[in-house]
Amino acid sequence: MKWPTHWPRALLLLVVATLEAQSWSHHSINGVAAAAPWTRDRKLQARCVACMNNTRELWYHGFDNYMKHGAGPDWYNLANVATNDVAGNFSVTLVDALDTLVVLNDTIGFENAVQDVIRAVSFNVNTKPQVFETTIRVLGGLLSGHQFASKPGQPFYIPWYRGELLSLAHDLGERLLPAFKTPTGLPYARINLRHGIRPGESIDSCTAGAGSLILEFGTLSRLTGDDRFEKAAYKAFFALWNKRSDIGLVGNTVNIWTGTWTHPEVNGIGAGVDSFYEYALKWYILSGEVEFLDVFQEAYAAVMRYSRAPDGFWGDPVYLTVDSLSAFWPGLQVLAGDIENAIKSHMIYWNLWKKFAGLPEGKLMSLWDMSYRAATSLQYPLRPEFVESTWYLYRATRDPFYLDVGERILSDIIVRAKVDCGLTGISDLKTNNRDDRMESFVLSETLKYLYLLFDEENELHRDDSNMVLTTEGHLLSMNRKLEKPISAVRRELRRVEHLSCPAYKPPVLATDPVTGSGLTGGVYTRPDVDYARALVAAPATGSEEYVWSPDGFCQMPKVDLYTFDFLLSPDGQAVPEDFNPTSKKLVPVSDGYVLQDVAGIRAYIVSRMDGKGYDVTKLGPYSVKTGQIVYVNDSHLLLAPLDGKGAINEDGVGSKRRSPEVELRIYLDFLGSSDAVLQLHHEAPSEAFITASTAMFGADPAASYPDNTVRFGRGEGARLVRDPSNSFGCMPYKQKYAGEALVVRRGECTFLDKLFEAAVAGASGVIAISDEDHSITPSAGADELQGIDDLLEDAAIVVVNRSDGELITAMLNAADGFGTGQVRAAIAPETVPTVSGGGGDEEFSSEARRQKARDGNRILYLNGHPLVNTRLMV
């Protein structure tokens, strides 16, 4: 045998044999049937079940030992606020853990815990806990427990229960209310539950502590009918928001008596601010109060623009640090629909976890200095934020990578924090010195989220109601009957959309040029995975070694700006800003604003949470709210190239004006037999009229050219052709054309690139099929057109929406399949739309014209992305 000659084949057979060995080992042996093969899904399921059971055992180890050995406040040192802010002598861990028993599906344990709370818990205690911590841990726990215990038709309904937990919650709420008696409505940070506010109490608080109470206080009001709690939390929330800076950011600490921000006036996503953003979004989800969505969207846009590091990853831009509480942020981004940025955020915390087997922190919560690549402190009290974000990301992406993360977290907690008497925080992650303390959030959040991560079949994952998990991980929902109905006037003003998150799209590794489908990957296949690891100086470990090479490099990530602001001008010339536009320029109407003269108006543009483009959120001094529309009615806006070149009119005079749309007749020019023609009629129509958007460069397909230089759509029309090897039209064509029009897909390159390649190949034009149902007006800058504009004089490009593109594709497929003829595109006669030349103010803002603009769905575009809340009236 000549081994050197045959070794590649032998090696291949060895590999195949190895891969098949598992399958062979499960075949019937000696007549005994074997188990099914270990598929990838089965392996994942087995791992999830094992991790789920280990998490469950760990939770009961902590809970049972708490019930045996749990301690209360530090009575010997009442100044020990680290302990006494939370442990107010009211069994905080028991109350905090109530709904974790629901997640664990322990009906008996839940009923017993409810009995224990009713029997043992009282708030008539002489302790001074923190208002915020008591609200999120205790009030939230009582409300969640009450909702499950009192709701018939589900496993945790307790027949003997008579609302005792809600009564306790109401009593606690009344004891907390005096904290809000300040000139601003912002609450004191701490209050004595028996005696109220004592003289000399501190008047400093943080934004999260003062402004993150609306979920629990609002739910308490809706359930009891006592609106004092919701009003107090609402006033405090907006007292903070109304103090935001000119760029839309709130500070970290505030003087509750004056409402002024205190030194240092900084913003971030971590300790001191974190849950303010979280509660803005979650109260909207729970209650439908749309003004909280407005706050979240504006605040999120400001944070993404000003607080995010320039590379798109996270690090406090002032101190260049990351803190442990900010690890909640990726989970909130998932809830908001911004999954791409959530993945990037999460990668920083994952690399820190790998480096320390925990997220280190200290008194100020700061854990990592991005400049010095060093930890600033080394404590870890088993905080839940990173686990929470991991769970959100797994539910959104179903990427097994996040199960790997959860498995590592679980393993590290068991090894480092499990002790005979329960679970303990870590005082030094390097030496593994332990604290003598188990925080209540370990049972209410950390292990709850870990369990949910591994429990694929948990009932919570099938709940499609308005249920939210609070910042302490408590499950709260609201019966639709308890929602406050929106008034008719407000409904007309807002026209609030039904918002939903976009579907996650994993990284594409390879794409089929014809079908557009391809091979996808997970987190480890992202081009910025090495970069995130380099930011925290973490070595490649485990699975990462398979996708990492010492000869590789860290790719600097491309950062998509989340917000923009532009000073508008109708002709591209510099104009002074108009800070107070009159009604001749900008008119508020029932469902938004009519922009009659764009000159000098500053427009703020923000990425939409649903991933469908952008929204205009501010026009000059006016805020454009969710659901409102910006109607653009400025007849000075001319669809023309930036260099001033345009079509030639019948008089031979250059004209800058272009029609934004043109109607095309798409038809089959039959060549085959009548039988084939009849067959083809069943596959696709033989003729259709569609409206296409024209471009601001190249030839104008709607204009009249006396010298017949423009061939696109003239006469009997241009024959439509496709090149499967160049479906996006972004590469040079391998063949030459004689006036045909190329049908391409949107994407991969600019519309200008598509037209250039088509013109070089001899085509008369391009029909680009959009992946959206909105119209698109392609544009190009003067610098992009320089040197190639003459080449494009006789070639035109138009864009058709997705549904019309599918119709054209069906006609092309039918013609190709039956070989009966050609598909052609001709300019429909006498269908060229005209640009409005003006009229009175009343005509411009009429409801009829706005309704026509809404129905027509003609919108503006920014860098190829739709400004979804705009409509063109001209």
C-alpha cells in the first residue's frame, strides 16, 4: 500500500468514521434497540436540563439556609447603611424571593412562603431603610406575590388567600409616602418606617433612587384604587426628566429640595442612573402610558450619542470606566429592540467575567478602568445584571453562545460562593475571600434569570401579555381594565403606532447570489469579537481559540451613528438657523407638523427601535412625538442633481426640476405559441402598471429628450434582463448590453454604483427592487458624481417597492420558464406626476391633502434609510 499517495482519502474516511461512531453506537446490538443518536439539539437540551437542575438545587440551598440562619439589620451599628438600607427588619429576602418560587413552578413552596409573609412580616418597625431598595425588593415582591396568589385559573392561585399581601403593600406604601413631601416632589433617599422623616435627613439622592418607583407605585395604585402612589412616583419621574440638559441627558445625583444636579454632573448607564431608563420603557409596556415611551426614546438616543464610547462599545466617556450595574444595559437594549448594540454591549461584560470569574466592583460600583486595563476594585456580591442580559439575549437570538455564558456563570458561582450555610458574596475575586452576607437579589434575580436561561419550557416564555420584570426581577402585569383609556383628542394627536421588536438576523458568513440565502453564524463569527476582547485585555479561551488566530487582527468596529441633526436647506446652501419659525414655515396640525419652508429648520433624526429606519424627533423648538407625522410641503425642494444638470425640455433649455415618480408599463412581449401564452397567464400577469421612484442623478426617465439620447422606457420599452452572478449590480458585468434595462436588488452598494456599472456595460438603465414597501429617491453628492456624470447622461435608474418588485420577478421567471417572450418596461404615456407649485397656507395644511400624503406613503430617505414618520405633500 502506498500510504503517502492515499493518506488524504484515508484521513477523510477516519474523520467520517469518527463522526459516525456515535450513530453506530446507538444502532440495534444483539437485537436490543438502542437510543436515538446524540444530535446537536439533543446535546443542548441535555445540557440545559443539567444546568437548570443545578441552578434549582443551588437556589434551594440558599433559600433553605436563609430560612434557618437569616439575619436582620445591624442593630449594633445603625450607621451601617450597606446592610441597613436593605435589611429593615421585615424579612426582605423572604418577600423578595416570593415570585422566584413561581418561576421554579413550586406551588407548595409558594403557598408556604405566602403564609410565612402574612404571619411574620410587619412594617411597624423602627428602622430607616432606603426608599428605593424597599420599594423594588419588598413592595415589588408583595405585589407580584399578590397577583399570582389572587388570580384564578393558574397553578399559583391560593383559594384561602384574601388579599393580605396587597394590604401589606398598601401599608408599606403609606409609610413611604411622606418621603415625597418636598418642594420638587423628589423623595428623600431614606425614611424611618415608624416615625417618618427625621430632622437633618440628607437632601441628596440619585436619579435611579428618586425616579425609578413608577412600576411598583403605579401598580399599587391601579390594584388598590388609591392614586396617591402613582401620582407621587409620576411627579418624581418627570421632575427629574424636566431637568435634563440641552442634549437630553439626566445627571447622576440631585438635590431633592431644589431639583438641581449635584457635583459631579455626569451621565452614564450604571449606578445612580440605570433603572431610570429601565422604568421609562417598562412602565410604557405595562401601562401603555405613551409619554414614558417618549422619554425612553429621547433618553436612549441621547445616551447612544453622547454617553457611548466613540468605538460603539461601553465605557464612561468622562472617567473611562465600566461599572457592574451597567451590565443590565444589554438586556434593556434587547427589550427595546436594539439587538445589534445589545450584543456589542454584552461582549464587554462577558470578557470581564472570563477574566475575573465575576464582575468586580467596590463602593462606587466601578469595576474596570478602560485606559489602564485594570480592575478598580475586586468585590462581587453575586449581582444579577449580567445574568439578566444574558437571558434576554438568548431569548432574542437563541444563539447557544449565551448558554455557554450561563453555564460558566453557574459554575463560577457554585465554586466560589456556595458555602455550608447558603451563598455568599465575594470580597476579593483574586483571593476568593468571602463576605458573610447573601444579598436578597441572589434569590430574587441572579438565580432566577439563570434558571430561566436554561428552562426552555418555562411558562414565562409563553406569556405574550404586558408582563414585565422589574429592576429587582419581580413579575408584574396589568389587567387591561386597569389601564387608563387615552382621550379622543390625545388619540387623534398621537396616532400611536403598534410597536414591535425587529427579528434578530445572525451574521451572514456566505450568501447565494441568486436566492439571497446563505450560511449564518453566531457571536463568535462577528468581526468585532476580537476587538471587544482586546478592550479588556482578556485572552482567548475555550471556543474562542477556534476562531482566533495569532496572525489575525482586531477589526475596529464600524459605528452606526444613532442620531443626527441637520440644518435644513432647500438647495444645499448654508442658511442661518431659524430658532423661532413662524407658521409660514412650520405649522402644528392635529397629527403632527406641516413643514412649508425647510430653510433654517434644525431637524433631529433618531434610529427607530423597530429597525425600520429613522424618525424625525424634533423640528426647531418642537418635539415630534411617537405616532406624529412630519408633512413636507416645501415646493422649493427640487429633485435634481447637486451640480445643477438636468433633463432638456422641449425648448432645449436646461431644467432642474424632476418628477419624483414615474409610472411604468411592465408587459410581456409574446413570441411563442398561443398554448404557451395561455400557460404563462396562469403564472404571472401579462401587463402591469407600477409607480417607480426616480433618482436625483443620471437621466430623468420622465423627461422629454428631443435627441432621443435616453433609451430607458422609450418607445416599446427596454427589455428587462437579470444577471444571476451579479444580482445586486455592484460588480462589473461580464457581458455587454445593447440598451436593455438591468433588474437588480437593493443593497451591497449605492444606487449610483449600480447605475455606473450598468451604463459601462451598455444598459439603458436599472430597475432596483427595494426590500421595503416605502418609496426611495436615490441621491448622490457632487463629489460622487465628479468625473462620471457625463457617462450617466443617457442612463436612468428607478426604484420599485418590494411588492412591485415581486410582481416584476414573477413575470421574468414566467418568461424565462416558458420561453414565450420578453418582459419590457415602458414609460406610461401622460402619467408623469407634477410638482405642486404652491397655494395658500390653508390649502397646504388641509386635512384632505395630508390624508392623500398619508395614503400615498411617499417618504424622505436618509443615506438610503427611510425617515418613516415623514410624508411628502409636494
